[in-house]
Amino acid sequence: MSGVDAIRGVPRGAAGVPLSILELATVGEGQTAAESLRDATELARRAEEWGYHRIWVAEHHGMPGVASSSPAVLIAHLAAATRTIRIGSGGVMLPNHAPLVIAEQFGTLHALHPGRIDLGLGRAPGTDMATANALRRSAEVDPDDFPRQVAELTGFLDGSFPSGHPYERIRAVPGGPDSAATGRPPIWLLGSSGFSARLAGLLGLPFAFAHHFSAANTEPALDLYRSSFRPSEVLDRPYALIGVAAVAADTEEEALRQVMPGALSWLRMRHGRPGRMPTPEEALAYPYTPIERDFVRDRLSTVVHGDAETVRAGLEELRKRTGADELMITTMVHGAPARLRSHELVARAYGMI
């Protein structure tokens, strides 16, 4: 599969576009991080069996309810546990890292699993600023310096620094000129606003938008990406993926029950009290204030939930409205059984299994 084909994806079954999964290695109440990581591994295996195109993991730090703090390590494990599904980062928060380090990590992943690794990059810290400063060893990293960081990372991956560049003699191993035969991992830019949308367009890179937590900005950002797009060696036309929060269950009532823990988890983060994913019973019994109920209602309006056919209809409406080339589903529920069942039901509704 060529690099362009890897980006554009391979539609499966009756799905009009490729379907993929964003996995956060969610840690639920009564669960350990180690158990959550084992669950993520099982999901990757099942997702491959069910015909999902790729599964990405995110970078979050200092969050008791999310175990995906080290994307490269988790990607290596998931890739070793599967055979064909693409594995990637959704994303690596590049300002937290030296570009050379990420080039070496993902060059190594690509060498171990050629043609299966995606490198998605974000510019947010993925945590609070005190933790970000501890990660970066500096309080002076400017997120608006992201374009330079992306250019450096690309230079290390491709061995493409121009003559006279201070890093022209530095080689990422594996990577650089040695990767000519096998290529390198496709670079994606991730975003929830217009900054990365415009940059992805100007660089001719694929773009992944976080609709699941910035739904109001989805269509403006995608419009900006498409209008800014310049053809490149990577893509001759825009390719837009959107992350979608979705929960499918056997009945509408069960779907509403399963979707409430995610809403309460978002509410607690809004209050500055992140924790493990609550159980459905805890979420339903929580004493919501009127303002909190409004918040939850607004949050649920951005989550496609219901039985399998309801979820498929909601996903299709969103795909047609946004013109997305690929949908990446994230399912914020308590426990592996509900998450696995949701992804299985979606795959069945789309005729993938």
C-alpha cells in the first residue's frame, strides 16, 4: 500500500468511508491502569477482526481516568498484538517533545511495522501547564512555534534539511535517507480550531479534526483546511478525518445508560476534578444542579448514541454534512464489555462483519 493509499484508507463493507477508532485506554472506577491497557489491546485485536481501518491512541498526562500517557510505547505494543490494522497517534503533542526524539521513536515503529504506523501531531499540551512544564523542562515553549517543530520533525524523518541548516548532519536512525525504500509514517495534523486546519492545508497533509469535543468548529475548520489546501508529494487533494463520540448498545435505553458516565466525566474535568470513569449507576445517581444538567444535555447532543441503526444514521448524517473522508469513533463508556459491544454493533450496522 502506498503512503497516499494509507492516508486515504480502504472502505470496508457497506461503509461509504473508512471507519476507525480513537482509544484513550480509559480507566474506569474499580479498574487499574494495567487492566485498561490490557483492554485496549483486546480492542485493537477485535477492531482488526471487525474491519476497522486504523486505531489511534492519544497523549494525556496526569489524568487518573486515561492511561495513554506514552503513545509510542502503547503503539508498539498494539502493533505487536495485531497484524494488519493501522496503529497511530491521535496524537503526539509535539510541543511536549524534541522533534528528533519523535522522529527516532516513530522511525523505529515504522521499521518494526512498515506500512502500518501513523504519526498524528497536535499542538496542545494534553495536560495542565505545570505538568507540561515538567515534561518540557521549560516554561517557554510557544505552541505557535508548532510549524517550525513540524518542519524539523519532517526534516529528521526524511533527511531533508537544506544545505546550511544547523541540523543537516543529524540523522534520525531509523529514518532519514535509510528510509527511502520503505518510506516513513504518514504525518497527520490534528486540531480543534483553525490553526492546524490552515497549516495542514498549506503543507498538503491530511487533517484530523476533534469533532468529539469541538463540534461547533468542525465545519468552519474543514472549510478552512480545504480552501487552504495545496497539493503536495503526500496528497493531491484534501483528506479530512473527524473524531466522533459514539455509543451503540442493544437498546436505546441501554445506550443512554452507557453514555452518562462519559458526560459526568466531562463535567468533572470542567470542574477541575478529573478522575476515573464513573459507573453508569454513579452517573445516573449524581445530584446534578440545573446548570450541570444543561452542561450534560449539551454534551450528549454531540455524542451519537442509541441502538446500532440509530448510531449508523447519526454517523451518516454527520459524514454527509461535513464531507469527511473518514470517521474515527471514540467511545467513552465504563468498562471494556460496553466499549467492545459498541464498536461491534457499529461494524455490524455498516456491514463490515
